[in-house]
Amino acid sequence: MDIATFSASLQESAPPNVSVYLKALWYDAKDNWKTAHNLVDHLEDKTAFWVHAYLHRKEGDRGNAQYWYSRAGKKMPSNSLQQEWEDLVDALIDEEAN
């Protein structure tokens, strides 16, 4: 899978068979922040923390986002939310491929 295929799947009614992290980003792109958040909120790994951070940044809760970026070992980016979404999707697709 690549980002183009993943993005094309947004036309479907259900996410593709991908990791929970990518499913969260799929739901986020479908304007279902709550489902996206619920998928990663209880997970305790750095990837989940990164997705969680992005979701809170998108929500506008920068303080909470900063907390999750810190737990993920990342700095809060200054790029657009769309660019971060694409960066996350690319990173997670690469991770699944390896």
C-alpha cells in the first residue's frame, strides 16, 4: 500500500485492512475524530502516542498535544496538519511494509 491507495480508500465506507494507527488516521480523515481518538487512546506505545498527539493538535488542544508528542519522543511540528497527516501515513505504511 502507498499513500495514494490509502487516500483513495477514504471513498469507501470502511477502512482498509491496516494497523490500528492507520485506521485512526483513516477515521480522522473522514472527520470522525472521536473514533480516531478512541482507537489509540488506550494504547501504550510510541506510535500510538504520536497519532494521539497529532489528534490533539488537530483538536486545538496544544497543551495535551505537547504532552503526547513528548511521550512519543517527538517535537510538535510547525507544518500544517495536512502535512503531518501525510507524514504519519507515510511513516506507518513504511513500518507495516517492513
